[in-house]
Amino acid sequence: MIKNGSVCVFNTHGADSVWSKRDGQTCTVVRPLTNDEADLSDVGSMYEIRFADGVITDAFEDELLVL
């Protein structure tokens, strides 16, 4: 289960050329996104994540493997 503070391995599964360079890196889940931030009924759960170097982005649930 993914929750705030979860440490995960990030993996775009090759679907995002911009963020795929981060595949295999660990990140920390900051918080789940809200319906106002993403169409959750269409794409499913999404999360704001932070990498060790401080870079923050959003990730789909299937891009995060909880450690």
C-alpha cells in the first residue's frame, strides 16, 4: 500500500522519455494527488513524489514499487 512517506523505486516502464532516466531511483511519496490535480477516475491513483536530489514530480501508482 502506498502512503505518505513510503519509499519506492520509480519505473516509467519505458512510457515516458523525459522521466525514464530516473527509472530505478528511489523516491519518497509526498502525498496523493487530488481529483482537482488529476483525472483520477480515468488514470487511477497518482502521487506527488520527491527524489533524493529534491526533484519533485507526479507519478502513476504503477510507476512506484514500495520497498
